[in-house]
Amino acid sequence: MMFEAPDGRTITGIVIRRNRKTVTIHTDDERHWNVSPTLVRLTGRHALDGVASKDGRVLPFTKPGTR
């Protein structure tokens, strides 16, 4: 995902939380940004885009070291 920062820079990262009013984006420089969803744009396809979940809504993540 990407958005434009107040100083004009383009910020890219991954969405770690989505609410009705804000989206929290984690960037490569370990920062978290709370942004309005209307300002966020897709940057391209993700490796998990083609993976379907069992119930159609949630993709489960396993804990490291478990199966």
C-alpha cells in the first residue's frame, strides 16, 4: 500500500490494522502511520492475493515452529 505523507513523500508499507476511520501502515523503516483509508492506494499484487481462506474472509497465520 502507498500514500502521500504531509511533506509530499510517497510512503509504502503493509497494512497491519484496518478500522472504519483509519488504516495503520507499517513501513520498512519500522514506523507506523495511521492514515485515512481514502488516502491509501494499492502498489501491486501481493503473494497472498490468490490464496483463498476457508470462510472467505480471514486468512489464518500459523505461529513459527508449529504446524
